[in-house]
Amino acid sequence: MTEVTSPMSSPFSLIAELTHRCPLHCLYCSNPLEMQKSQDELSTDDWKRVFQQAAQMGVLHLHLTGGEPLVRKDLAELIATARAAGLYVNMITSGVGLTEERLASLVEAGLDHLQLSFQDIDEESANHIAGTRAHAIKLALVPVLKKFSLAFTINLVVHRMNLDRLEEFIQLAEQLGPDRLEIAHVQYYGWALKNRALLMPTEEQVMRSLPIVEAARQRLKGKIHLEAVFPDYYGSFPKACVGGWGRQMMLIDPVGQVLPCHSAAVIPGLSFDSVREHDLAWIWQSSPAFNRFRGDSWMSDTCKSCERKEKDFGGCRCQAFLLTGDAEAIDPVCTFSPHHGMLTELRVSSPDVLPVWRG
Amino acid sequence: MDINSIPRIAPGCRLHPTEEVLLVPEGTLQLSGPAREILERLDGQRSVQAIVDELLQQYPGAPADEVRTDVLSLLARMEERNVVRSS
């Protein structure tokens, strides 16, 4: 039994951003700054065709997200099509508006896994971070979820505003009894980048959190599967972002543009082909955007000659661009980057800055 | 997990209809050797002992001790990874 990591020939997962409409306005939202309008969204038939193409290409996992996927009235129909095509169907949801009847229809259609994120253990703070009163709704949804046969993951999104409460936060998750628990530090893209100075944890907070996570991992072994994502601004080597550009996953935005990752649109000069005009397999294999950072010809000599290049693929292209202005630069998280020193400054959080919510 | 446990595949985990993998949340577990044949028999009714007996019947001459050890060790690892449950 080994985990499959990098099937080069076909992508492993497809992220479908069904809509950018969302009842939440999280301070760390990963959607692009310019969101797609609802009248331009792909039709039911477009998505169904795309899911069938994905399964034929060998994609195994489909992640339905948004925005809030529940906003789509055709959600059960989309799930049924994806499942019939052979995909494993995961939905990432705020839970807002999810009744027991609706959930029953989604599970009946073939939903395999549902992920619900919590913003804090303290209700007032959780609602503040989400920009709406969603915390109590999420708590009330959990016992409903547990009536159904599907995998259930709780995501705790952590940052400076809630990291001091991590121990109690994990205890809350334990009581709610999911199959999986993800503790993920905010990644600074999209709207989160706007609030970076507010959300950036202090070094002391990060160091204090590590043994707490490790203790939870040991305690929960065999009961709740725990995954934790380390904040990469505090690392010495970059993350293998999305498993390497154009190697493991593709993302389709609400209007049908296909991207190698959530934030690839920030990189100037890239244009993204649409499933309205092209077959998904062609986009994966041949589109300029997916080929832009494959292989090592674009890399600096430092990366090209580095033995880690097969591990982290030079790090995150979006982060390299956002922090240095050059999408081909070494990810500054890497200790070999000439820009690595800048992270010391960016790690300083500013408690007096004001939060910016998206509209 | 012991020989009298009644194992079943955890909610949200399932065998891929054609590929040699177990689909699990956020991932895939590659199946090797007899793993698929073992997992196919987890129905929440049969005990580990019953599964071992069936395998021995299907493969006469297989060393019983080894089959029992292999089945238990696979199921224990999968239980620790939270993709198999037992009662």
C-alpha cells in the first residue's frame, strides 16, 4: 500500500470552481481578486461534458468548490454525472443553506466526501473572519452530516488571529468527530494577500503550534486522520506547489478557463484556454499555459542544477512572481533564493492594520 | 483489529471499479498482491477469520499462518490510515 504521487501522463485531480458566488466573505479567500459573474458561468451541459472528459483522461478525484457549490441548483445532477463517469466526488462547502433533504439528494447522487471549514473556536471571532454569521450554522450541520455514509473532513484554517487557540480549536474538531482533520495555515494568494499583514502569524505562534499539532497527530492515530500544512513563509525550502506545474492537477474556473492552479491568473502573459472551445485533454497536453513551467528549461541555473528540483519543481510560480515580480525566479521561500531575506520582513505581522473583506 | 473483528471499508472510501487502487478522501492507495481480493470481501458481516477461511478455500495449499498474518497486517495498516473500520 503506497500513496500514488505523480502520474505524469494524466492529471490526478480536477478542481471545479462551479461559481464564485458565496455567502461567506473570508479574509483569506483564495478566489481571484476579480471574480467571474454568475451570468457567464458554465451551463449544466458544459460541466457534464467536462467531467466525462476528465474521467476519460484518467482523472480520479473531482473537487467541487467555489465560491459556494451549493449555490448551483444543478449540483446533484453534476455529482451524479461525475460519479457515473468514475470520479471520486469531493465537495468543499461552507454548509450555509445545506438542509438534510438537500444533503440526502447529494449523497444519493454519489457524493463521496464533504469538507467543512471552521474559522475559529470563538463564535464572534469566527464570524468576524468569515464576514458573516456562519459559525453556528456549521456547528448545527455536523450531526446532520453524520447521519449519512460519506467521508467528512473538518478544515481548521489558522493564522495570527486564531493560532493562540489552536489547542482548544483541535479539541472542538475532535468532539465533532470527523474522519479527517486538516489544519492549514493561510496561503498568501488572492484575497489573503491583501490581508497578509493582519493574518501572518508570529514566529513564536508558529513554533508553539508545532508540538500541539504533533501531539494531536499521535493522540488521534487510528481515529481521525490528521493532515497539517506548515506555513511556507517560515520554511527553508519551497512547497511542491500543486505537485508541480501541469503535473498533477487542473482547475476550471466558473466560466470555463482551465488553470494549472488557483492563482495562475496573476502571472502576466499567460492566457487560459476554455473548455467551451477545447477538449480538456488538449488543454492539459498542449495548451501554452500548461506547458509554460513544465520541465526545467525555464529554471534559473540554481534550480536547474539543484537535486531538489524533482521534489519541489522550483517552488510556486505565483509566489515567485508575487514576491519578486519575476515568475521564473526561485521561490523566495527557498534558502538558495537571493530574495530569501525578504521573508524575514514579510513575517512581521502588523496587529494594528485593519481587515479588508471582499464584497 | 484481531482475527474475530468484523472489518468494513470506511465511509467515503471505495475500490476503483477498474484500477488497482482504493479511492480515499484526498488520495489513492495503491493495491498490491492480494489486497483487492481481501478488501472486496469487507462487507461489515464477515469476520477476519471468515475472510481468511475463504481465501484458503480459494487457494488450497497456501500456508494458513502466512495468509492470516498478511490479512491481519494489511487490515491493521488500513485501520491506522482510517480507511478501514472494525467492530
